[in-house]
Amino acid sequence: MIIRKYNGISPEIGEGTFVAETAAVVGDVKIGKECSIWYGASLRGDENTIEIGDRVSVQDCTVVHVSCGEGGAVKVGSDVIIGHNVTLHGATVGNRCLIGMGATVLDGAVIGDGSIVAAHALVLGKTVIGPGEMWGGVPAKFIKNVTPEALARIVDPGVEDYVKLAAEYIQDND
């Protein structure tokens, strides 16, 4: 794994967080507890900050990157699944969300709590996705509201599974 300071600032990684050997975490990056940063993921907080809450899975080959200047930070809440090959650039993701595989979320976009971005969606810069909404397509558009039952069926078990898997990876390498 590459955990590297940039401009005198070192990443902060929470207790019980797994960072894969081929992941890169650079600069002003704060990762909460019981997260997982999987193989090939890159979190680069060089020109701004990246803040990730607790129990977040950043899956394989995902890029989390900031933009320069005000509003260019990346903020991710807790209990979030960021799927494989996602690009999250200068955006904000609320709590209990799913960002589907291959999705791109651009500068200034805000994903509300309990929302789902479909696989391969392109969320344009400054798009605001309200709480509990599902968006998909290129460019992404509103599809439907997400029920609490759907979150309990789709997001919650995924979060729990990735927390458990990360703990197993950590234990296997102690």
C-alpha cells in the first residue's frame, strides 16, 4: 500500500480500516473506522481534502480526487458503498448511499443521504441528488425514490459485508 504525505500532511486512517497493498492514499485524507480501501483504489488529497466517514467501502480501481480551490473537497458520509471503477471528483456523498460500479460523480455534485447512483451513471458537476433518490444514465437523471425497505435490502447488508470482509483481511495479515 502507498500511504504518503504530501506537502507535510499525512493521511489519517481510522481503527479497523483495511487498506489493500496496491491502494494509494496520499495527502490530506481522513478515513474513518472500519472502512475498506480495496485493490488499485487511489485517494489523492493533494490540492484539497478528502474526508471519508465510518464503514465506507471504496472498491477496486476507484479514483477519489479533489479539485483545487473552494468547493473542491471530497466528503463521503458513513455507511457508504463506492463501487468498483468509480470516479468521485470534488463531490459530496451523504450517509447510507450506494455509488454503483463505473459511475462518475463530478465536481460540486451532492448526493443526498440514502441515495443510489446507478452503475455507469454520469453525475454532472453541481448536480444535486436529493435524499432517498435513485439516479442513473448519461447524463444521470432522476429515476425514482428509494424506499427505506430498499436501503435496508441493498445498502445495509453490503455495508455489513464489507466491514466483515475488511476485518477478515486485517486478521489474515496480522
